[in-house]
Amino acid sequence: MKKIIHHLRRQSEETRIYILHLLTIIAGIILFALWAYSFGVDLSSPETQANLKNDVQPFSALKDNLVEGYNNISQ
């Protein structure tokens, strides 16, 4: 590990920045792949669709309240 660090320190700043960007992009791709893999749920199954519909109901009630409040203010 020390050899790698010393080798990187001897490189020009442009090379070190390039390596930094490359490693950051690779880490981002790995994290995105793990995030996508963690879903592991088939979103098209009827059971999942029913659960999604139940989860969205509070938001539709909030939307209705906001629209009603806006209409009361504008009248």
C-alpha cells in the first residue's frame, strides 16, 4: 500500500485528479448497481400494485386538501 501511495504522490497533479475522477465514477456505478439490486421486487405483480396504491392514498388526501385550501384562498 505504501508503494502505491508513494507512486501516486510522484505523479503530476493532472494525473492524480484524473485518477480521483475515475475512482469516484467507478464507486458511483457500484453504489448505483447495489441500489438497483436492492429493490429485488417485481413492480408489475398485482400484490405490489395493491401495496403501492395503499401507500399513495395519504398523498392523494394531502393533494386534495392543498387544492381545496388554494381554491378557498383564491375565491
